[in-house]
Amino acid sequence: MTILYIYLVIINFISGFFFYIDKKAAIKARTRIPEKTLHLFEFIGGVFANIVLIYLIRHKNQKFSYWIWTWMIFIVWGCLIYFLKQYAS
């Protein structure tokens, strides 16, 4: 379980970094990171940082299609961690 937590910390830093870079690119009208890439990082575990950053830096918070996919991935990860914690001991 400890390895999972270490992995999640690392992947959330990476995911949050890309989310922040996309926000800065949006402000400066530069090339953006595709939403599929952001969702991929969320799917592999970086969703927790992105959920916080959606509200903290106000990025993609008004785009419902992005928001709903992020929350669905968040729920899946929450359930996965819950069940792993319950049944892995």
C-alpha cells in the first residue's frame, strides 16, 4: 500500500504540473496540452491534484465535459483506494 501512495504522490505532482502549464498556455494563447493527455494523467492516478487545481487556479472549471470526466475518474480512484485498503490487509 505504501508503494501505491508514493506512486500517487509522484503522478499527482506530474499531473498538476501539466495542468498548471496548460493554464499558463491558455492565458498566453500558446499551444495547449490536449485534454486527452490531461485525462490520461488523471486516469493513471493524477486526478487528485487536478481536482484541487480546477478550483484553486480556476482552470477548466467552466467546461462541463472536462469537469464531469475528471469527477468520474476521481470517484473511480476513490473507490479503488477504498477497496484496496479494505481488502489488502
